[in-house]
Amino acid sequence: MSGRPAVFLDRDGTLNESFIGADGVPRPPASLDEFALVDGAAEACRQLGALGFLRIVVTNQPDVARGALPREVVESINRRLRDNVPLDDIRVCYHDDADACECRKPKPGLLLTAAQEWGIDLASSFMVGDRWKDVEAGKLAGCTTILIDGQATGRLRSEPAIRVDSLASAVSWISEQVLRTAGGRR
């Protein structure tokens, strides 16, 4: 192994609550007033830090490109998230699908640039999210993928290593993997 391990975390629906829009599609908070952490998010990230993982948020925010949400709102929500959850970095793609950028999940660009800048060993890292795009981005980057089954999951185009019901369950599973790996080295 060369480099540090990381846990890449999706933002909306993983660390903070999503909201179901009128069209039935989960949406990010539209303001700081709507921002609410997922139960146990701060403790889960503390545990990941104690296990030696960098905690890096990788989030698509296409509503900025679509003109539906000002970039300043996304940045204020990210500041609030950092104020309440121990994180090492937050990476944001503000593009829409039509932009065909390399940073928009399911492409792995956000993870790959973070890995390069932080010296991350992707093979010993994890991607945790609630949508197929999170799973696909993690796989393309070479991470072990964890899907939080929830309101945004929908149909998967790529199967994760494991499905869980919450962020806390994801962290428990990661902890088990770390202990299993450490036990095998003895």
C-alpha cells in the first residue's frame, strides 16, 4: 500500500438529508434553513478518522449549472457541513450532464484529483453514497463501494460491494474490513 486510505462520501442523502421534490426526485437542501444532518453523521465521520481514513466529500451539484440554486447557497451548506462534521475536504462538481466534464459522477474525476492531491491509496479506500452514480464513480476510481439504500437509490447500473441501511452501518462494515485486514497481517 502506498498513500493514505480515504472514505469518499456523497453529500446529499448520505451526510445530510435530501428532500423529495414535486416530481418525486430527491433534491439537495435549497437553503441553510433546509439543511439537516443525517442522524449520526458527525459520529460516523469521527469514527472514520479514528480508523485512519481521510474523509472527503464528493458531490454533484448540477442545480447551479441549471440556474436553480446559487453557488453561494451550496458553499454555505458546505461550510455548515464542515462546521458540524469532521471532514478533511469537500469536492464539488457544479456541472450538468450536458457539460460532459470529468468531475461529474459517475465519472471518477473528483475522486482521482483528490487522490492525487492528498496522496490517497484508492485500492484501500471506500466510496459511500446513495445513488448508482456514487457506486460507479467509486468503482472506476478503484475503491470499494458501499450503497446506502434509501429514497434516492433507484435502479442500479453497477452493483456495490455491499448495501447498507445507513451511514452508521457503512462505517461499521468499513471497521470490520479494517479489523479483518489488520488481523490477516499478524
